[in-house]
Amino acid sequence: MIVGLDGGDYEQYLPSAVERAQARLRDLGLYAGPVDGELGKPTMEALGEFQRQHELQVSGVQSPMTRARLYG
């Protein structure tokens, strides 16, 4: 389990899913770290910023709505 930016408990994501998100967030200029599949603080903060920009719940993890906006 991981703790989201909102304090909620979430299941761990597969490294390949995290790498995909990191690459997309990097393309959007929200993430400057390595594309390494680690859901660490920099990745969660980048996801949180993306969620803020798109008026989604700010959890720092890839909720279904976040994935839809990130890749849709």
C-alpha cells in the first residue's frame, strides 16, 4: 500500500504503469525526474499538479479519472 497526497491508502502500481505516467508527465513539463517506474514523491507531486490543473481529486496516484485525462 502507498499513502497518497490526500492521506488515502492506495494499491501499488506496476512499474510499467508508473513509467508510462512519468513519461507523459515529462512530456507535459510537469515531471523532470527519471522514468524509472518508482512511484516516489516527485512522481506523486507531478501527478498531483496534473490533477489540480484538471480539477480532479488531488491524490498523487493514477485514479481512473486521472488516467482518462492523462492519456485521453
